[in-house]
Amino acid sequence: MSSVQIAPSILSADLGHLAEACEVVSGSADILHLDVMDGRFAPNFTIGPDIVAAVRRSTSLPLDVHLMVEEPEQFLSLFRDAGADRIAVHWEACANPEHTISQIRKLGVLAGIALKVDTAVDVLKDLLNAVDYVVILSVDLEPGKKNFRPLAVEKVRRLAALRGDQSRLLIEVDGGINRETAALFKAAGGDILVAGAAVFRADDPVAAIQMLREA
């Protein structure tokens, strides 16, 4: 079984020392993950293009921008120009997901589609050939409901079955990643694990990344 990629989530870093946080993980992480929330699709407000641009100046790692926003089409160019290498939009937020994915591709970045915990992966059957990766949320977005949802493991397993031998399509898991859940998702077919607190709130973020990779 091949090694998973680890994508530390910037939201769990100390944004007051952003450059230092990026520097600490740049030699051991594979990707940096940036969750963008608009207060509408997701209940919180988080970062915008300026923070993405600041992260871009602080690392050479690929930047994975996860747009948890309504009408994501209007923000694609902003985040590409800020330095995103990969942009994922939510299936639930797109009036025409296939068209949105096409727009992302035209910008010259990798295109991803994301699903909330309770959205079945089968809705993506007709999109799997069009995207580079799928993001499976493993926690709820609603306030007070941030606990890990075991349902996500079954979704990853189902998605891995749907992709079959399409090794180009990567499965990314976002939320609730620790030593135990990392092992579950890797066994189910996950390729990229987005880890926030498990990395940036660890005493040794580099050791934490290696622990997750080997879990």
C-alpha cells in the first residue's frame, strides 16, 4: 500500500506567525490546505485571497484551496491569482458542477469536487472523469458538530470502488484526522489526509506529519 500524502490545514496554525508555521512544515508536508468559508455555505468566516497569497510567499508546497462557499464560480480567478495550485468546490454549492469544474481547469490548476458528510458519493458518478481529486468531509460543518463521523470511512471505501483503476483520481479526506483515523482512511483508499490540530497543535509538527504518514 503506497504512502498517503499529508496536507496540514492552515486554519489550525497560528495566523499571527503564518510564515513561521509554513516554514516548519514545508520540509515534511506534501501539500498545504486552505479552507475558505463564507459564512453562508459554511457557518464560519475564515480566510480570503490575501492569506492565500501570504502563504504562497512563505512556501513552495502546492496550495490546496477548498472553497466552502456559495456561488464558488465568482471566486475561482481570485484564488488562482493568489497562488492556488488546486481548487476544490462543493458539489452542493454548484448550480452546474460540471461547468464549474471546467472553469477551474481553464485556469490551469487542478480541479477538485468536495462533498459534505451526508452527501452520498454516488452523486459524483458522472463527474469522476472530469476531476483530479475528490474531497470527503469527515466532520459536520454546523457549529457544535465537529465530531468525527465514521460514515466518512465508508464513503471513501465506496469512492475508491467507483474510481476502479483510475489511479489519476485522488481521494482527499478533510477533518478529524489523527493517528487512528489516518489508518482507517488509508486502509479505505484515501490518498491525501488534511490534518489541522494533529499537526499544528502538536509539540513537534514534523514528527506529527511522519506519524500520520506511517499510521
